Amino acid sequence: MRLPNFGDWVTVKKVAPAKDPHYPTGAKGEWVEGAYNPGITTYIGYEVTGLLGRDILEGVPMWVDRRTRNGVSAMGSMTTSKVLRIEPISQGVTRVYTQNSVYEVTVLPGEPKDG
């Protein structure tokens, strides 16, 4: 199966906390979108759509050139903690385990659209 690559149009969704995270997962009302949130990570269900800023590699944070955040236009960037494991789930869907979170990365068909 093909893994997501640099420049792919993707959706990245947090599906679980890591088993032994450096920082705990925040609640939806506790973690503030677009703000500095020291000591906590994004909540379960947090989702961004954008372009992968680099290949997903173990030992390197995942980086997305974000176009939307939770379905709302929000140009910017999303960077995760260091990637520990990459697991293809099905065609176009990959589970990415980081130091703090577990994400599902889905490669989207077609070209990106502005938020």
C-alpha cells in the first residue's frame, strides 16, 4: 500500500492518545484552537485538511500545511510530536503513532481547495 507523501492532499484526524504520552490529551473545551496550549495536546476528533509538508517518517514530526481545521477555513500549519510508528490501514488510510497521539491520515482525491 502507498503511504502518504509530501504534497498529498490529506485529512488528519486524532483518533486516540498515545499509550504513554509526554503530554495528556486535552478536552475539546480545554484545548484552544489557534492558541498556545502548554502541557496538553489536541483533543480526540480534532481534524485538519491540507497538504503534507513532508513525507511521514519515523523519528520526525508530521507536518501539514493546513487549509481547514474541524471543517472551518483556517490557513496555517499543524505539526505533531515525533512520529514513532506508521501503519497502513487500507488503501489511502494510514495510522500514524506519535509521542503524544494516534492519527488517521487519509489521502484525498483531487486537488486541494482553498478553505
